[in-house]
Amino acid sequence: MTRPKKSLGQHWLTDQTARATIIATANLKAGETALEIGPGEGFLTTALLETGARVIAVEKDDRLIDFLQTKFTDAIKNRRLTLIHDDIMKVQSSKLKIKNNNYKLIANIPYYLTGQIIRQFLTAANQPETMTLMLQKEVAQRIVAKDGKESLLSISVKCYGLPHYIRTVPRGAFRPTPKVDSAILQIDNISRDRFIKNKITETEFFALLHRGFAAKRKMLRAKLGLTNEELASCGVASTARAENLTTDQWFCLAKQKSVPRP
């Protein structure tokens, strides 16, 4: 049994109920492709392979490669499992051999890499069809805006897909036990359709979004340089703050900013 590395943020899932929920949520079918980040000792990998899907597992930890190659010898030989020894934050997409909207990202990700991984794959040239992620409970709640207040993180996810809070996973479901509870988050319908439909570039949209949330308690009108009429045309009150706006309203405001003024 390998000892998890604290430096890599390793907290390996050991709970079978949580694993079954991940598999059911991902709705992975035979013949589909699953990309797993950090398979660890292969607890989740085993269940992914049992669906009949093709699995690509990226593992950074040198100590685990021989173990995984031995454990999954047959699956590797039959090309149902491709094991890649690399850092998911640095690996070339060509090495993964994935196609746009033709794979599902399924992973128990290190807490400290959550934002980077979500951003990396939502903005990738080859986006996943869906993401099924185990992450810190508080972060999952922020992404779905459970308290009714949007954030830079929640809008950054919702402009690409639909996030769903599936269930809380207690800290005791992992080895070693983390200090906080986790949650399973599903992001469906991932695409760039909203940017295309609104004729807004990602650069334009995020520039506006960052300006809006730079001082999120302040009113948007002055910060964004928009008139009351322009705000009203997007259904936004003149006294609104960044956390009060929906994703559609942000796209509407981005269109207002992109239209040249007379």
C-alpha cells in the first residue's frame, strides 16, 4: 500500500458508495472515453473500466506507475486503459489523444488544483462533454451559488456549462482523512455555444467579468462604464452588484460593451 503524498494533495477515495455515485452521475457507457486525473491506487479506475469505457489515466506520482501497470496489466494490454505518466497541468493535449466534446472528465482532484483544472478543461480547445468531479464541499457550493450569490468562479463555470451539486461526501471517505468534507459536482452541456450565440469572445467576456467582480460589493454602473439605460436593457438595476447578476445578464452587458457608441 502506497502512502499518499501531502505535497501532491493526495486524499484517496476509499468509500464504495461515493464511488458508485460518481459512476452513476457520469453516466459512462461502453465505448465512451473517460479521462481520469490522478488515479492513485486505481480505486476509481477499476469502476470506470467496469463500465466498458476506454479510460485515459494521467498520474504524476512516480511511485504509482509500476503499481498501476501491474494492477491493470490486462486492461493496458487490451488498450482499454492508457496510463500516462505526466503532470495534468503540463501534459500536451496531443498526448492525451482526446477530441472535442468526445470524452468525459472524471476525477477526484487535489483541492489546491481545483480552480486550475476546471479552468484548463473548460477553456481547452478540446473540451470534455461533461465533468464529474470530487472537490472541496465549499468550492462546489460556490460554483452552484448555493447561497444565491454568484461569484467570479460560478459565472466562469456557468458560461461554459451547467453545474449540479450531486451530494456531500464526508471526510471519512478518504485516506488520509482531509480536514474538510468534499462534494461530487457535475458539469453538463459543456460548450462555447453562449460565446458564439452572443458574438462575444472569451477575452472580452472575462475582461468584463473580472472588472465587475474586482470590488464586488460596489455598484456595477460606475465600474463598467455603462449607462442606466444599458443596464436596464439587460434587466439589471442601477444599484445592482456583481453577485446579483445571472450568466445571461453578464453576456448581455458584454454585448453592450462591444457595441460602438455614437
